[in-house]
Amino acid sequence: MKKRSYHIYLKCTLLVAFMLCALALCGYRLMKIQLVDSETYISRKYSTYKYSQTIDATRGEIVDCNGEPIIVNKAGYSVVILPEQFPDDLAEGNEVLLKISYMLEKCGVSPDISMPISNEAPYSFTTDDDDVLMKFKSTLGLNVYATTDNCISKLMKDYEISSEYSEEQKMLLCGLRYEMLSREFSMNSRFILAEDIPLSAITEIKEMGITLPGVEIQEMPLRNVKQGNIIPHEIGTVGPIYAEEYEELAAKGYDMDDTVGKSGIEKACESYLRGKDGVRTISVQNNEVISSDITTPVQPGNTVMLTVDSKFQRDLQNTLEGFIKNFDKLRNENTEKLKLGKVTNGAVVVLDAKTSGVLGMATCPTYNLNTYMNDYESLLTAKNEPLVNRATLGLYRPGSTFKTITATAGLCENMINGGSTFYCGHTYTFHGTTYECTGGHGDIALIEALQYSCNIYFYKLSENLTIDRISDYSKLYGLGQPTGLETFEESGHLSDMEYYESVGLPWTVGEVLQSAIGQSEWAVTPLQMAVVANTIANDGVRYEPHLVDSIWDYNMENKLEQREPVVAEEITGCGKEGFDLIEQGMIAASVTNMPPEYSLGDLGYDVAIKTGTPQQDSRVQDSFFIGYAPADDPEIAFAGVVEGAEYAKYMIRNILKAYENYKVRNHLS
């Protein structure tokens, strides 16, 4: 019995000891929590997370050579969805998106939705581009075989879009949710729903702000076109980053909601215009924002100064449009025989002969950038394709203007000199085929051959040159290749055996003769031919044409870069003496068959020109010219073409008068 009592006593003692130890341990832990580790546990209770948001840099501006603004920025208001305040609950978020969309719709504003599915049943994909569709389906996490129904169902399910909504509401929410997904809407990236909204929308949204969590009106710099009629094709446009572009641009530091240059100078000078985005750091504690600070300041983009003079550009455009408008008054018996139809299209390019900077570039028909922004569809379907810049994208046969290149080849290859003559008897038989000249010139040398545009002189010269040498010198002049302009341009092609083979055409010996006078299958742009004229003006030195003069800081207080002339090629075989012979022929051409009102002989200086009337497949002929002035010390080089016309050279006097006014305005000697 005593033994049993002893065991009970021992157990109780151990139990009490264990409980005392446990209490001591608990006391120790409690004391440690309250006194030693209190800060740690407080911070756990109030956990803080930091997120970074990008602050868009103000895009640089574009000005003409005198600093006159062409594209600037204006203060505008955008509807922005802020991730830190937008409802996490998907259904609640859908209601917010519908409310804000309807408010905007009442004010005439529609969100930009890029989802490639039609808005109405039966639903179909709105593009045949496999890459775009693959990117779209991949973004949704679907395979390449997914149908439109699969895509819509996936969006409906992922974002809890209620089946109670109307079909219109469902598609609107699908489009908006896809837009937010593709632009990576998250705590690190806000979503711009609509830009440049009207005052009426701003007022209504602010009044209803309490019912629109996460929706905010923010002031942002927006692109503003100040001179929409100044080389609009070359200025270009900006736009949002599309899903198919994002992978490449993300590697360069772009966010999905950034704006990027899409064409023209806006695209070519993107690295200068873009600027450097800032960073806003947001601290969130227990799902509440406790601070929002700019941790990296914004650096605005740089200003791009062009070589173009706005007033000269307008004068050039008016000269071209005036000639086309009044062409009917120039018709005579000859034009009626040619059965020339309605004239509507043409282009003129004027270069600074010293630097090859583009002083002006006119194309007809043209458009205003403001119209492009507001009514792109009407321009896209307009007659005569005003969206095409015929100065850089139009491809033409150069006609007799090409004879300057054939002459260069003959002089550089020592096959002719100033005293060399060929006999022109009006007709010329070559391998059984008879070719004609515009007249019967008898024994004729190079200067007169250029003056009177004698075909037979250049036919005979081409026999000795062969097509290979003609092609070689064409390349030296820059034909069949890009000129080096910053913006997109057509390269055209040569008229040689290689090209004929590439398109499946038979090459005959007679093609050499036709190629030598700028017929056959040449394809050149007016810009390329202006470069040809400028190369002759500079005794064989070919410069790259350019639109950008210099780069400045945003406020134009400091010049950061100056574009220097770039030599693309030098034609050295015939020396200055050879180019002087070509120049003399071109000067003689400038005073041949020119009516008094269009005369180039009373300007106080010589002008060097060469004209051509190339035949085109779809037209009876075009009217082409190239030239430079003053001939003894060239300041400008130029080229122009009018489709289906004659006498385009009658524009040259007005071009030169416009340049003289340009010099006076800019105080140039």
C-alpha cells in the first residue's frame, strides 16, 4: 500500500513539475514576443508590399528647319484604370467597366479594342494574319485550332462575365478584358482606357467617381498636329503597341501601354523622340495604399529638326497642284493626238545641293495629317490613293532624263568625248528593227544630243557600252537601291537581263537601246532622280538624301546632334571635265522650246535640266524632269514627274522662284 502511494506521489510531482516548466516556457515566449520581438510581429501584422508603375515620358516634338512646330504635344485627359484601386472581385470589376464604357459612349468616345473578333454574331476572326491570330490565342492560353467560340468562352469563364448580360455587353467586356490582359494590366501596369476625352466626359466621370473604383482622369501629353499639310506622309504617325509587336519592343524597355512611332519620322526617330520613362513606387499595406512617390524622374524626348522649310514646302505643293489643275490649258494639237486623259497625279522633290537635305517634297494628291487622325477610312478608299507618297514610293520609267547616266558611262569608259559625234538620220536600224528619233540631227555631239534629246546618239553609244556597263553606272548613281532616306522608300529596279529573268521576261538585244534612253523596264522614284541630278551637280559625288537636320533637347535650348552630309558613292572615271560636258548639254536644254512665261533664260543664272516623256504600260506617257541651279554653283537639285501629262518642265521656273523666296526669308546669300 505504501508502495502504491509512493508511485502516485511521484507521478503528481512529475506532473506538477512538467506544468511548471510549461508555464515558465510560455511565460518566456510571451515575454520575448512582447518585449524582444514586438517590432517583428507588428510588421508581420501590418505587412507592406511595394510596386513600381511607369510614368510615361513626354514625347519629343518635330519642327521644320526654322524651328516652326509641325508636331507638338498638348495637355489632354485620359481615362486610366488604376490597378491598386480597381476591384479584385471580377464581377464587380465587370460592372465598373460597363459603367465607364457607357459613359464614354454617350460622349462619343469608344475604347480602342484590338481583339480580332467581330462584334456581332455569327462571330468570326477579323484578320487572316496567322501570326496575329496565333498571338491572340496564345495570350488566352488556347491552342492554334481554337475557334471564335472557344476564345469567347475562355474570356467569359476566366473573367466571370455573367450569362445574364446581353450579347453586346458580353462582347464589350470580352474585348476590354482581353485588352487589359494583352497590355499586362497589374499592380505594375495601369491601363489607359481612352485618350483625349471631351470635357463632357470628364465632368460626368468625376461626378460618378464614387461608383467607379479604380477609374481616374489623368492629364497626359497628347500628340498635336500643328501643320498637318507639311510632308504628312514623311512625318508619320504614332499609336499603341499591339500584342504582336510587344515581344520585340519589350526587349527595348517598352511597356504594353506605351505609345510608339508607327511610320515616317515618328518611327525612324523613335529613339530620339521617345524619352525616358519615370518610375512611381507605390507602397501597399493591408491592401491600402500608404504612399506613392516618384523614385525615378521622367526625361522628356528630344526635338527633331527637319531639313524641310514649311513655307517652301507649301509653295512646292501649290506649284505641283497648280500645274495639274491647269494642265488642260496647256493642251495643244500634239497632246490631243497623244490622247492624254485627265491628269491627277505627280510628285516633285527638291534637295539642298550642298548637303542633300530635303528642302521640300510634294506629292499629288496629298492629305492633311489631321484628316488622317480623324477619318482614316475615307483616305484609305479615296480615288487616286492620296496615302501614297509618289515622291518616294511612286515607281516610273525615267525616260530621257536617264540619258545623263548613259552619257556618264560613255565619258567614264572613254568611249566618247566632247567632240565625238554620231550620225542621226531620224531612223536607225539595229538587228532588223527600225528605231526612230524625234528629229534628223545629222552629225551630233554630246552637248547637242542632250539639248535636243537625240535618241539615236544614245542608241549607238549603248551598242558599245552594253547593258552591263549601263547597269553599273546606274548603280553608281543609286538606282535599284534605297537612297538612304530615314523613312521608308521604294528601291525600284534596273532594266537589265537579271531583272528580266527574275520576272520571266525574254531579253532581246533591242532592250539595250531602250534601256539607254530610260525606257524598257526601269523603275525609279522621283527622289532617286533628284539624287541623280544632285550627283551631276556635285561632279560625281553622290550624297544620301535626308530629312533630319539636327536633334535638340525638348525645349530646343541645346543642340545635341547635327546631321552631316554622307557620301554614298563617288563616280571618278570622267572627272570634272566630263560632268561639265553633261552640264553644258543640260543648260542648253533649259532654254530649248520654253515659252516666255516659263522661260529659264532670264533668271540671272543658268539652270541645268533634262526632260523625258517615258511611256508607261498603263498610260500613254509621263512627263519627267531633273535639274539643278545655279549651274555654276549649285544650291538646289530637283526632280519631278506628272503622270499622263506633258510639259512638266513648265513647273521649274516656279520652283526656282519659290526657292529664291526661301533664301530671302532665311537671309541666305
